[in-house]
Amino acid sequence: MTIDSNHLVTSVVQKSGHRTLRVALVAEHQDRGQLHELLHGKGVEAALPREWLQGTYLSVDLPPGTDPAALVETLEAPAQANALHWEIDS
């Protein structure tokens, strides 16, 4: 990537192949604490770099070749119950 004099990204020279899984837990949902613990455990189990913001927003780095199927499977039922929202960028 290239940056300008203000240290802002101005262009991408070559994509790394990494993707990002983002999860937003619904703060008011009664199972938020349990979901946080479940997702934290899945992240540890998968040994993927991840970070939480305020215990509600999760970001997981998906390096090239990573199959997110197990994580996605964990997210499907809570998403259908409106306990969280998720996406994977490309």
C-alpha cells in the first residue's frame, strides 16, 4: 500500500488475501454474555487473530486459505434469533 504525508492510505499495491469476519452482538439481547464467551472460545480454538471492542463487536482475521465454516456455523443460529449480525469481507 502507499500512504500520503498525512499517513493515510492512498492506494493498495497488492492485496494480502486476508479477509475479516465481523460480528456485532445485539447489546440488549439476553444471551449476549453467553454469546461473547462462546465466540471468544471459538476464536481461541481456531487460533485466529481477533479483537473485541466493548465486549460487543468482534473482528477476526482470516488469513489466506482459512476456512471460516466452523465459525459461520456457530453464528447461524444466533443470527436467526436476532442475537447478532455478521459479515465476511472479500
